[in-house]
Amino acid sequence: LWMVRFKNRYVLCELVWGDGRVDDKTTAYQVLSVVQKSLGENFGPYGEGVSKAMVVKYLNNITGLCIIRTARELAPMLQAALTFITEIRHRPVIIQVLHQAGTIRSCRDA
């Protein structure tokens, strides 16, 4: 039997709040649920299904940085879904993709 490696992509994003204030109450679960909702709305049942494999690995509320892990072939779909997100917890937000990498270490160094 051959071993198959799961090839990941780590997407580094910045949460830019519309009112300019820092939100220290936002959790990684809330960010992930908004991403899953966006994937479901924009890509239908397929988007909902693949969104279950995505994980928020890092979230810093002070700097607004977030790292999301996904499968390599789903990274473009994730980036497209991130552009359609306009609010988190009823606050306006813009999510900017800053970097995409194959390892979390190279994503952290970016």
C-alpha cells in the first residue's frame, strides 16, 4: 500500500474592521463559521461539504491576522469566498488575503 500525504495550504488573512476599532471578542470558531457560510452561499452544497475540512489555525484579534488551513486544491475557492464576507458578529469587515503557503512556518514568516 502507498501512503498518501494530505497536501495543505495555509492562507494568511487580515481582518480589517470597517469602524477601525479592535475586536477582542471574535473567536476562531466565529471566523470559521462565517467562512463556511460564505462557501455554502457561493458554491452551494459542494462548498458546504468541503468547508468542513477547513480549520482556523491562528487568530490574533489585536493585529487582525488569521491563518486558515485548507486542502491545496480548495485554496482558490477559499480565497474567493473570503472576498464575499462583509461582516462578522454584525460588524462590517473586509478580509484581505496577504499570503498563501504550503507550510504554517513559511506563512508565519511572511
